[in-house]
Amino acid sequence: TTDSGTFPVVIICSFAAVAAGASASRYLLHNPDVCFDKSKRNSSMPYQSEDGTDWRARRFRFANIHRNAINQSRQFDPAFAKDENKSVAR
């Protein structure tokens, strides 16, 4: 007695909700700008340079999974020259 056309809509909406939840939890748990640790919140400088370096390097590796005209442009030469990005092949 249910409309079979609603199943694809429900499946797509469920997938979108799970993807949004996964993305939000990833940023809340791994972004160096989010401070859940009370000792980090009380510090005047809660940022650790290695946390930021790791976060930037992870984003850089993800952006360069597939070669294309944008990520192979010469304007990104300084980004490829950084120590944390040496493992990314051009």
C-alpha cells in the first residue's frame, strides 16, 4: 500500500544524512581549530604547529589524488616544495 517511488528518495536522503554526519564528525574530531580538550581551551596558544601541518598535508594529498590542470599548475610550486608535501608525486 506504499508508493514504491518513495524508496529511492528515502535511500538518497538517508545516504546524504550519513555523509553529512560523517563529515561533521570528522571535522569535529580531527580539525586542529576545534578544542575539546580543557587544557587546550585554557591555553592562550592552543595551536600546535605539527597539528596544523598534518591537517594541511592531508588536505593537500587528497586534492592531488588525480592529476589535473588545476593541481599541476605552476602556481602550486610553493605548496609542493613544503616538507610535509614531499610525498605527493607531481
